[in-house]
Amino acid sequence: MIFEIDTSGLHCPMPLLKLKMTLRQQADDVHIRLISTDPMSQQDIKRYCDIAGLVCIQHFNDDKQNKFIFDIHKK
């Protein structure tokens, strides 16, 4: 199952906090798609995933909305 977290319009640290809350509420085998418009989330989300042992694939959606899309799942 894929959970989508849309944090568009929220600034640091809210995208990361919402990711952490979702991870705590879900089972081990989880896939999360996080959408953010905060440029700092690129660095924050990637760093947290590295520390927490999560796989994070980042996509940049440049359809004039400047959204950052992260596909995250546990290793």
C-alpha cells in the first residue's frame, strides 16, 4: 500500500515531522510518497532517510508548481 503525504505549502520542519508520524503509525513494509514545496525538504528528507535506513528516491516535478516528490520505503 502506498501512503501519500502532501505537505505542499508547509515549511521546514513540517514535511519531516509528518513523514516521521506516518512511519510510526505504519507496519514495517510501507511505501510513502511525500510531496513538498519546501526546498529545504530535499536535504532534510534525504538525510533522515539515510540515518533511519530508509530508501529514498527523489523526483523533481517542474510543472510550474516546483514540487519535490520523494518515494520512501524501508530497506
